[in-house]
Amino acid sequence: MKQRILTGLIFTIMIAAFVIPGYWTMWPPVILLAAVAVIASCEISSAMRHCCRKPNLTLVIIGSLFCLLPLATRLIWSPDATLFSAVASFALALFCLLVFMAASIIARLLIDGPSSFPDALATNGAMLYVSFPLTCAILLLTHIDGGWLWLVIGLSAPWVSDVFAYFTGSLFGRHLIVPSLSPKKTVEGCFGGIAGSMLSQMLIFHLFRDMLGGSVNRPSIYLTFAILSGLLLSIASQLGDWLASGFKRYCGIKDFGDVLPGHGGLMDRFDSAFFTLPITLILAILYQVII
């Protein structure tokens, strides 16, 4: 437990060292997200090899780095942070990724024959799993008003939900919720994570309303949006964790890696964030439309 806590503190400080400067310049968070893309690609590809799949690591890494395309559109075209520019950049990134995925499948089939089709699909699955959520993170930074704070929300929401779920489950947990995927997760912990996430979002929306923007004078709207955000982000976080647990069980591994003693690999810390980041992008867009 001591090692787990110490590693968690060091990891949090390292992440903060990249994310906090993003308030002034987007480059440190971009470097962090690019590093996450590469390391996550390696860990997922390695996990797949345990279940007799052979994804092409080079293609997975290249595909994952398509998440940087919204950054390129911002630098080349210098668009304002508008909803139209965000949607257009997201569509371009997704289109380019899908074209690359299709080309990689065809190339694999031509080179290795029809028997390589499962491995080609594994390659594409790993690409999409990594690239899609990180594309959403880059979009938050480059095309959304108050995007830095939204990125902080998307990255921190899983950890807040996980901490509340852990302590609630440890103290009050009696009923298992997904024993086939994770034998320690409980219904009580699930609701504790949701409650903690709601409280944290209410606090964030109260303290950083000016940074988020908005001119509505009715506090009830902010409160409702904060509660909804906490609910959705906690649910997304837990679903991401369950999916990763099922994937690891299928591959016959305990963790995605061992770079974080007591925690496993980088993907063991970001599996939930890969689900909360797309939800955060949707919430940020809805926030701008409604508020």
C-alpha cells in the first residue's frame, strides 16, 4: 500500500508538471498526450500478443499519433476557438484515421494474405482505442474556450471517482457489481464514486465559472450542469475501467505494464480517462451552446 501511495503521488506530480503549464501554453500538455499515445500503443499491443494476436506496433503508434491532427489545423489555419472549427477539425482527424486504418488492413492482407485479417483488425482496434480519446483531448486544448480547464476536468474525473469509489467500497461495500470483470468492485463503491464526482464538479464549476465562461445569472443552470457532468464522467470512468479489466482478463494479464510500481502500466492509469475525455468534449460543447 505504501508503494502504491508513493507511486501515485509521484505520478500525479509528473502529470501536473505537464498539465499546469498548459494554462499559459498548450505545448507541455501536447507533449504529454503524445507520450501517452506512444506508451499506450506499446502496452496495448503487448497485451494483445498475450492472446495470440500480432498487431503491427509501428502502425499502431502512427495511427495513435493522428490525435495530433487538430493541433496541425490550429497551427496551419489558425482558426478561432469556435464550435465549427472544433467539429471540422474533429471530422478531419477522424476521416484521416479511418482512411489510414482501411489502408493498413488492405496492405496487411496483400502482404500476408487473408489469414492476417484478425491481426489487422487488432492493429486497427488498438489505433482507435488510443487515438480517438486523445484526439478529443487535443481538441479541448486547441479549439474550445476554457479548454485547458476542460482537459483538467477530463483527466482528473477518473481519479476523483476512483478514490471515492475505493474508500466507499472499502467501508460500506457489500454487493459485487461486476464480479466476472473485477471481483472487488461493489455497488456501494460505484455510487460512492458517482457522488464524489458530482461534488467535485459542483466545486469546480463554482470556483472556475469565470474561466469556463458563460453569462447566465441563474445558478440553478450551473448547478444542474455540474451535477450532470459529475454523473456522466463517473459513469464513463467506471465503464472504461470495466472494459480495461475485461480486456486484461481476456489477454490473461494482471496489468498493462510495470512502469508504475503498485499501479501497473500507464494504461492502467489512463484506461478510464480514455472514456472520460470524449464525454468531456461533448460536455464542453454543450456548455458553450447552452450557457
